[in-house]
Amino acid sequence: MAPTPGPSIGDAFAWAFWFLGEVAFKWIPGTAVTIAGTGTPPPPGTPPAPTLMPIQNPVTVPQVVDYLQTASAPGVYDSLFHNWSVFVAVSLFVSLLMGALVIYCIIRIQQIRYHERRKFEAAAHTVVAHDIPQTHLRWNRIVEQARGESEQGRRLAILEADIMLNELLDTLGLKGETIADKMKRADRVSFRTIDLAWEAHKIRNKIAHEGAGWHLSEEETQRVIALYERVFREFHFVE
């Protein structure tokens, strides 16, 4: 004998809506009428309904069940009793689905508001020169000048980078009359890029002392600028 197929999801939803209609439009009004002790008389020829006394005292759960069984239309309570598990499963599934949808909507709304707030703040705030530290502006100009085609401009870029190195050494509290004197006082433990600073400073000295007699290629310029940059980044002197 083949097993009887269980109710489908569509049947379960249809039964759930039917049950809600029974509760909303029959049980609740009937309960209110019974509690109040009022109601319209049945039409002539209708079999007398069971006598239901108004609820005047506290009742227990079994008494509520008995009352629902007595007040329900024929077959309604039996259908509810036999299909209650399906109703609970469908209700739980729908509740979880709606809850997840609500949480998702709340998260998306918060994300949209966050991005809108960021855009509004960006639109309301224009970047001007004083928004960026002066050393960063200077370094950006040096990097841009070092990428130029003019060899004289590349020389000036390295000389300016060496001036920034001197300012960094002053910030670190290293004393001395020259940059070399200050770097000799540096502690290699706290100044890990000191060798790079020495190498870049030596190239600067060649430029300053030999002038146009020493050719400065684009590749060498970029290498020296990179040395200065590594030194500056160690102490967050530039970003």
C-alpha cells in the first residue's frame, strides 16, 4: 500500500490563511460575544447551539481548550488539532524569513546612510593647501621635479631632498654643524635607514661640489630620491 502523500507547502499556506480567517472573523468575535453575554438570536429553524455561559472567573488551559472545542464550527477544532504541527512549522518558517528580511533591510539602510554621509562630508569639504602638512607638499614637489626631463631640475630636487633630511635630523634632536656631523651621532638601532641617508647625502655632495661636470641620469635621480623617501618614511616624515 503506497504511503499517503503529506500536505504540500501551498496547501499548508492555504490552510494557515484559512485558519487565521477563522480566528479573526469567527473565534475572536464569538469569544467576545460569549464573554459579554450578548448576540443575535439564530434564524428560525436553526438547531439550538450548545449553551455557553459567559466567562466570569479565571480559567485554566484545559478549560480554554474545551471552550474552543465547544464554540468552534463542526470540524474546525479537529482540523486545527490534526494540522497544528504544520501550522507551527509554517509560522516558524515565515517568522524566521521575515526576521531575516528585516535584519537585512536594517543593515542595508545603515550601509546606505554611511556611504551617503561620507559623500556629503566629501562634497562639503574641499581640499586646500593647509589641509596637507607642509612637508608632504614639499616632498610631492620634489618627486615631481625629479621626474622631469631637465637635468638641472633633477639636481635641484636632490638638493632640496637633502635640506629636508637636515630638518629631519633636527627633529630627531641630533646636534652638529653639518648633516654629516648630525648623522654621526645617530643610533643605528633607532635609525635603521642611516646607511641609506649616508648614501643619498654623498650623491648630494657630488652634485654640490662637481656641478655640471658630473652627469646625473634619470635612473640615478630616481634611485637617490627613493633612498631619501625610505629614510623619511621610517620616521613618518612623509606619507
